[in-house]
Amino acid sequence: MRVAIVGCGLIGGKRAKSIAALGHTVAGTADAVPERAAQLAKAYPGCAASAGWRELVARADIDAVVVATINDALAAITLGAVRAGKHVLVEKPAARSADELRPVAAAAKGAGVTVRVGFNHRFHPALRKARELVDAGACGPMMFVRGRYGHGGRVGYDREWRADPTLAGGGELLDQGVHLIDLTRWFLGDVASVSGFAGTFFWDMPAEDNGFVCLHHAGGQVGWLHASCSEWKNLFCLEIYGRTGKLQIDGLGGSYGVERLAYYRMLPQMGPPETTIWEYPGEDTSWNAEFRDFENAIAGTTGTGATLTDAIAALDVVAAVYQQSDRAKRAA
Amino acid sequence: MRVAIVGCGLIGGKRAKSIAALGHTVAGTADAVPERAAQLAKAYPGCAASAGWRELVARADIDAVVVATINDALAAITLGAVRAGKHVLVEKPAARSADELRPVAAAAKGAGVTVRVGFNHRFHPALRKARELVDAGACGPMMFVRGRYGHGGRVGYDREWRADPTLAGGGELLDQGVHLIDLTRWFLGDVASVSGFAGTFFWDMPAEDNGFVCLHHAGGQVGWLHASCSEWKNLFCLEIYGRTGKLQIDGLGGSYGVERLAYYRMLPQMGPPETTIWEYPGEDTSWNAEFRDFENAIAGTTGTGATLTDAIAALDVVAAVYQQSDRAKRAA
Amino acid sequence: MRVAIVGCGLIGGKRAKSIAALGHTVAGTADAVPERAAQLAKAYPGCAASAGWRELVARADIDAVVVATINDALAAITLGAVRAGKHVLVEKPAARSADELRPVAAAAKGAGVTVRVGFNHRFHPALRKARELVDAGACGPMMFVRGRYGHGGRVGYDREWRADPTLAGGGELLDQGVHLIDLTRWFLGDVASVSGFAGTFFWDMPAEDNGFVCLHHAGGQVGWLHASCSEWKNLFCLEIYGRTGKLQIDGLGGSYGVERLAYYRMLPQMGPPETTIWEYPGEDTSWNAEFRDFENAIAGTTGTGATLTDAIAALDVVAAVYQQSDRAKRAA
Amino acid sequence: MRVAIVGCGLIGGKRAKSIAALGHTVAGTADAVPERAAQLAKAYPGCAASAGWRELVARADIDAVVVATINDALAAITLGAVRAGKHVLVEKPAARSADELRPVAAAAKGAGVTVRVGFNHRFHPALRKARELVDAGACGPMMFVRGRYGHGGRVGYDREWRADPTLAGGGELLDQGVHLIDLTRWFLGDVASVSGFAGTFFWDMPAEDNGFVCLHHAGGQVGWLHASCSEWKNLFCLEIYGRTGKLQIDGLGGSYGVERLAYYRMLPQMGPPETTIWEYPGEDTSWNAEFRDFENAIAGTTGTGATLTDAIAALDVVAAVYQQSDRAKRAA
């Protein structure tokens, strides 16, 4: 497959590396900062930087496009690529809002191309293993999910693009919270109703730095989620409860700590559960696994990657929380 | 001090032991099951079992009464003891509801006696240390609190008194959740508004087995709390966030794991926080500390023990969640 | 099976409980303190206390004897029971020395009875699982074992019988160290040579409070063991290394922490190993498992329980360390 | 200070960075591979690469030399630099053997220059804090130290220079074990006698891959140390026991896990100790701290850095273990 990269920052670079590692060709690059496109292109033989993303996605020799820009450009570039008949892997959250994303989904359907959204946490080994266990019935019917995800920012974080709702579409809830929402939907299914609160507690910025979300799922389950960028020690934790067992995922590697999955299996006599823990101290393999899944999706196999429908559903949750918070603020 | 025990179960026995250890006299006992009162009385020289709590609290030689019955009798016995001019230490939640408790508070005020409510978690060493750190400004102004508390029940749990709202006044939210609510108020102050959900996911009982609560405090802080008796591995975790640091308390000893407090202090350059952890592997000292605080309160020193005002506030939160959940169920 | 208990202290009581739980009859008791024998007998219907162990082991209705006295009487009572034609489960270390134990082994062989030695750590779930993994080749050929075991004593520990070499036969190396030696032999096989040091660092007693042992096994493996009763935080840790993996057992429950087994499997590309951890938070099941194994041994099935040969081998190691330490002290 | 770097590999590069960060000048470089010297020089303005180390250490404008080559050249270059009147910071173990190092110490004494040996673990924050606690009497008089240090190598490890005793001077005991020996001496003082064993269990190489050492210190304390490069999960653990407390250091950052120090303080009533833990999740600051200490040593302040006397003592221990192992092999 010949793949183009639009957006040549940290994530674009990781995607390129993964694409090459899987035997595909990094065929072209584009970036709002031309030097970055040129520099990434240099690392891959035969890869050419384009002056703009429009020219790049129009190239006939390109099969698929990775869109890894900041949020405000994700939807437009994805739409352009789709209209040019390309398959697209667009980074999460795929758009600043669900409203921005709905036309993309319609266009993709019309064009018959495959679009996947880079909710790469689904491809972390602890989460893949959790999914397997749930699918195998290891926890029984689902009851609820608790999620906590956060980091502590860095000096000047409130001056970065993520602090600007015009560029980012929202704050912490849209940035890390959307992963929790996507993962919870992945385990608990469709969301029936939402309540929540997005507030700015610490940083000097218009975007929220904390998002609290309670999801009521169609099957009666509850998702209870909190994302924070005033989480002083980096943290990722997802707890998944079924009628006969619990799964707990901690860590994502690096500063989030070693990734691990604990499985607590209830015994007929109840009391302390049977406990098995898997740790994943190795390299982050989620990028390769996700791209492989994207390939398979293009080939027609439904895999585990998030679709535009998934992304729209997650963004709808975010929008609902924002509306409730605004209403609450106006009322106060 | 000469102390009477009403309710001679597990907790009544612990209170008696602690009273004697502190040099006071366990002077009388009463229990709905007379044999239990007699058996506890036998363990303390000069201690007599009364036929009923009314006779016991009327005894002229009694200075203070510990009320450790099941929930449906807590308020009435406390009221009786207060009217008899006794100081009272009543186990949490002190009543089945705030409405049941308000007349007790009025009577106590009128009688000029001291009433404290046994929210003993305030006296666990990790929580006392956390409180000291917060009071010393170690975390800066408070932002939010996350709390998770739960156990996995036991075979037949849904046939015990805690499963019967008539006896218990509620379910898990009232049982363990009320501790989280009390502790959160202790750190964040008065509650301005509440949203939440109480649901029954696992057990075959009318009472809820899971309570989810979002508190908005008067100072703008948020409490984000979940209590569960389908928490398959016993868990207690309270995370307290200020502008310059985080405190995390895990465990309560025994099956909840070793109690520990972690203090994450943000550095000017941000990044990984300075981290100090205290572990408390020893015996549970909360009972003695709480009773000592009760003595001091009688002597006129405001301590850390919960008052009837605190208990009413916590029960008001529970009632608000129950109302919202009922409304949601009727709407659905 | 009708079983007699000689030595009715803490361990004798645990054995009785386990025997009854497995459907056998606790038929008689004896203890140097007659009241203890009487009290234990009272708990089991039809069980009678004898005036002395000699009368008890002579009773025709007794099939097997549990010997759970302090160390100075273990060998003599076991010998007496064996000569009376009884099967015996004798607590570790089975004697004060290998020399004391050799005649017992000879007599047992002559009498055709089964004797097992209560090295109950072999029956802890983490160790059983470790054994299964090693037997299944999960770690490849064995290379070395590291063991650390210890506790911090208690006030007056140096005035207890364990501090008196005449009663105990030795100190910490004989008490907890012998477990490490037995477990290491269980995984690495026969010991070819020993070096080590037993010293008294903290306690005011003639027995050693720390034993350091290096075992060279017949197959070239090394055991590297340390036992201590000035180990301020209770600790049990056994690390087992094979050419393709490592097993680590931590904890024994209670004050030693939750028992757990970690399995680190080397991958062909090396780097961080594949990691799986099992935790055993439940009740201590080793006593029942060990007695079941004793039953099976009587019935002719070779199980995992330690034999007199195993105990003699472990005591030979202890004796070798004591000799080297004495020689070193005389030389100094 | 104007500093020259001899040996421009990974460690030489780290030293250069640290020197510049502290406000000194990286004035010259040399390496057996001239390209490496040139490349490192390029990174520092005004820094020139020399054709060989002899020319570099002879330069009049150089105040101090960092020697960061592989082991076979450490002693000779240090000697040359000392004779040229330069202060030297030489990486551990400073030589292939104590015999190689003694003339260097004599020359340094004669030349009146300062030499420090890069046992940088002394400068890790957990170890510095441990040292402060011990110096403040927090653990009482020292009793013994247990140390475990190891890694799992990598594919082809037995073909690297560390596998060749001619280049390295020894194997794992000299490589990582020497850190344990140095740290133990730092806490327990002079070594009076040594026993130990160096063996090759896994790797196909003449050098040992495991070293087991028992140190008897002049004050009666014991050091019980094991270093391994068939330690499948990277591990660093040092446990320091005094009469009234224990310190445990785990981790060194990176693949060795977060560095942490636990302090267990015994209470008069004994039982579970008072427990305080410090974690050091940040960047490795040992390099800067060690160089600062080197500066202070040059200025005449005795600091915590290791001297040639310390290195000779540690290498003497290694040599003693090698002799005993050779003798044992010949005897077998």
C-alpha cells in the first residue's frame, strides 16, 4: 500500500515508522510547516513532500492517507481525501465535534472508502487482552465501567493549541476523555443518556481541564469517567465490571507506568477473587496493530478499530457534557 | 466516664474494648437480643445488662451512650439518650435519613449534650495525616476529590438487613457511600448541589448495590464518588487534589489492603511530582482515636469527629441521589 | 483414619482442624501440659486426652500420629510412634539435628510405616503452581535459586524456646532457614557442597538470629539463601531461575503479605520478559493440602510432601553451616 | 574548569553533557575510534578532538580528564593523565584489577592530583537519602546488607567486550557486582574477609555471568550480594539493616523501575515498623551530582565520591572471589 502522511509532527512520524515497518510505502507527506513535511519525507526513500495536503491527497499513486494534524484540520482533510477516493486513518478525535464529522461519514459511505479513527488505546495489549476475556465470557454480563485518565500538563500548557477551543474543539474531555468514552462504548455498547460536567480548575485557559462523565448505556450499564490535565501524577486506569468478574487496566507505558491487566474472577463461594495479572513492560505495539487492523478493514474484515460512527458517538457524548456545563454555568 | 453500649454486635464489642482500653468504664449494655447484652456485660467487671435500651439510658450512673444498633433504631435511641441528658456516640449513618435525624439534632442542642457520629474513617491514620497535610497547605487550595469504596458482599448478602431499605434506610450508597460523602465534605466543605445515580446491578434486592455521586461544593470544588457492593476486590481509595499537590489514600487494613497515603507534591518545573508515601501496616487505631475525640468534644474541644450537622449533610446528599434516581426510573 | 495429636499448641490445633475438615477423626491428644491436651480433646467428639504421648501412640485404635511439639521432642516421639506401627506427620524440622533423625528413618523403614515432615510451604498455592510450571518446562533447565525469609521477632523473643539451642537445636537457620533449604532442594535437587555463616547480630541469645547459606547442587546449580529474625518487615521471597524464565514467589499471607507468583518468560528476542502474575489472597489452604498428601502417601502414592530423607538433607546443610561458623569463630 | 573526555561512547557523552550543564568547558576529546572523538567534539564549541589520549592529557589548557573507555584502558590512561598533573574522574571499575590500579594510586598521591572513580550509584537520590538517614542514626548501628543487581543481557551479549576477560578484566561480578561491593563498603566499612563464587550459568563466554559474594566486615557486619546477567527481569535492590531500622532501595529508573527508598523504623513495642517511602520518578541526576562532588574534591572537600582506595578495595573483593572459584573448579 502506498500511504501519504498529512501532519508530520510526533504522531505523523510514529505512523510513518509503523507503515514502513509493516512493509508499506510512505509515499508522500504534507504539513502546514513545509520543512516538517520535507524532513519526514527525507527519511523514506522515494517519498516526496507536497506543498499542501490537497495536492497530496489528489496524487493517483496514493492508496491511503493518514491524517495526523491538530484537531481543527482533521475533518476537512479527511473529507478531501475521501472525496479523492482514498482510504483514511485519521487521528482521534477525527474532528472538533460530531457535527463537523457527520458529513465526512456520509461522504465516506458514498465514496465506498474505508475510514478508521485512531483511537489507538483499543490496540494496547492490556486492552486487547481485556476485550478477549470479555468476549470469552470471563466476566459475565457487563455491569459498569470506571475510568480515570490524566496527566499534569507542563509549564505553559495553557498556551498550547490544546488550550484553545477554536483549534482543539474542546479541552481535556475532548483530548484524553474521548479515549475513555470510546473504550467504555467498546465494552458497554451504545450510550442512551449522558450527564456530566466540564470545568476549569487549574489552568488559565478557556478550555476545560477536567471532564466528569456519567454514561447510561442502552443495556442499563453505567460508565463513570473522569479525565484531567491537573492529574499530578500521570494516570490511566480502566475498571470493567461484569457479574462474575472484574478487569482492571493500569498504565500505558512510559510516564503512565507499566501497562498491566488484572483479572479478578469471582468464585461460587465469593470472598477474595481468583487473581491473575498480565504485565506488558515491552515497547508500545499499538501503532503497528492499529495499522494492520486498518489494512484488514480495507480488505473487508471488520476488526477492532474505531469507525466514524464510533467517533461521532464519542463526540456526541462530549457535546452533551459541554451543553450541560454551559447550562449550569448560565444558571449559576 | 461511665459508658453504656446499646447494640452489642461486632461494632458494639469493638467500642466496649476501646472504652475500657482508654480507662473508662463499660457500665451497662442493652440489645434487642438479651443474650448478646448479657454476654458483652460479662466481659466487663461491674457491667450490667439492661432489659431494654430505655432503662439503660435512664440510669443515673451513666455519662455517655454508644449507639451501635442497626440503622432503623439509631435515631430513636440517640434521641432517647439525649433526652435523658446523656452524651452520645452514635454509629454512622446515625439514622435512616436526614429527616429522621433533624429532631435529634434539635433535641441535643436543647439538652446541651454532645453527640458525635461514628464516621470512624476520619480517624484512620492515613486520613488524619492527609488532613494535617491539607491543613498545612501542602496541596494548596482544594480542586476536587475522587473516591471509590466497595466490597464484594458474600453469599446471601441480599438477604441480610442491609438489603432491606426499611431497616437500613437505603443500600450501598447509605452504607459505604456515606463515608465517602462525609470524607469529601471534610476536605472540600459544604455541598452546593448534587447529581447522581443509585442502581441495583447485581444483587437480588430492592436496595441499590451501587451509588454514583457528583458533588458540587460551595467553593467550586467537585467530589466524584462511587460506592459499590459488587466491587469484586475490596477497595478503598480517596484521591484529593489541590492546586499544588495530590494525596491518595489506599486501603483500610485487612481485606482492603495495607492502609497507605501517597503525597505528590508538584515542583515549579512541573513534570513528575516529588513523592512520599506512608504505610500503616499496624493495628486499626481509629476506634481509640475516635473515642478520645468524643471525650474531648464533651470537654468542649472541637475535634475532628463528625457532628449531627455533618451526618445530616451527608444524608441529604444520599436523599438527593435517591430522588434523582427515582425520577429517572419513573421517566424511563 | 483415626489420628492422634501430640503437642496441642497453635500448630497442633491447626492440624486437628484440618484433619476433621478432611473427614478423619481426631481420636486422641497428648501434651506436656495436660490442660492443653484436655482442651483440644474437648473440641472433637469422642476424642480423649492421654496422660502422656507414650500411652497415646500405643493405642490400638490410632492409625496415624501428628507430632507438633517443640523441637527437642520431635524425633523421640516420632520414633516411638513409628515403633508402635503408626504413620507419622511430624512438624519441620522433624528433629534438632540430622543425627537425631537418622535412627528414626531407619526405624520407619523397618516398620514399613509412612512418615512425612511438615514442610508445609511446599503446599502453599504459589509454590505448588511454581512447581507445576517448572515441571512443565516453563523455565527451562534450572540455574539458581535466591531465597530470603525472615521476621522481626517480638519483645522478649530471645527468652522464648526458639532462643535456646538445647530445646530448638539451633536458631533462625534451623527455624525459618530450613524451609528455604527444603524448597531449594525441591527445585534444584541434591546438595553437593555447602558454605555459609550463622551469626547473632541483634538478639541477646546463644542461637543465631541470621543464617546465610550458599548451596552448590549436584547439577551445578546454586542456592543463595538468607534467613533472619532481625528482618524488620516480615518477608518471604523465593526466586527461581531457569535458562528460559524466572519464577518469583512473594508473601505467605497475613503479615508476610499477599502470596503471589510472578512468571517471567524470556522471549527469543530477549528484552523485557512476558510477565504473568497470580495472586492468592484467600485463606491458607496448605494445611489441608499437606494432610491430603500424607493420606495419599500412606496409600502408596508418592506426592509432594517432604520425607525423612528430605529433612535429613536439610538438617545436614544446617549442621554444615554451624560447623563452618564455629570454625570461623575459633579461628578469629 | 576545562575538561577532556577520553572515551566518547555512551558514558563519555553523558559526562560531556553534565560537564557543560554545570558550567564547565568540554575542551577536548579522544577515542580509539577517531570519528567518535570528532563527533563529540563538534557538539561543544571550542572543543577539539586529539589524535590520541596521550596528546590530549598533555595539553596545558586541560584541568581535568574524564576517562570513559572500556576497562582495559582505564588504568593506563588514568596513570598518564595523573602523571601529566591532571585531576581525573575515571569510570568504574577504574581498572581490570586492583593490581593494575595500585600504581595509579601511588602516582596520584605523588602528583598531588585528585582522582575519583565513577561509582555513580552513590549519587542516585535514593542512595544519597539512605546515606543521610544512616548518618543521622535512623537505623542504629549497622548489622548487614543484602544486595541484588542484574539484567538479562541481550541477543549476542556473549560476543560483546564485556564477555572477554582480557578486555573487561572479569565478568558480571566486575561489571555490576562491583557497584554492590562499593555500596556495601560505603555503608558497612572495611572488608575483613570474603567468600564467594563466580560462575557461568547461561551465556557462552569465559567470563562469569553470576557472582555471589559474602563479605565479612571489620565491624562484624555481613554483606550478602548477588550480581547476575541472567537476571531475566532487570533488578536493583539494596537492603540495609541496622539495629533499629531497615532501608530498602529498589530500582534505578528506566528498565530497572522507578527508584525508591523505603525506611522501616522499628518501634519500641516492635511489630510492624513505621514505614515511609520516597519515590524518585524524575530524570537521573546522579551524573551531575557526581561531577559536582568531583569539583568539590578538587577544591579540598571530602565528599561522597569513591576514591582509588575504594576502587582498589572493591577490586580486591572481586579478585578474592575469582581465586576461590578457580580453586574450587580445580578441586572439582
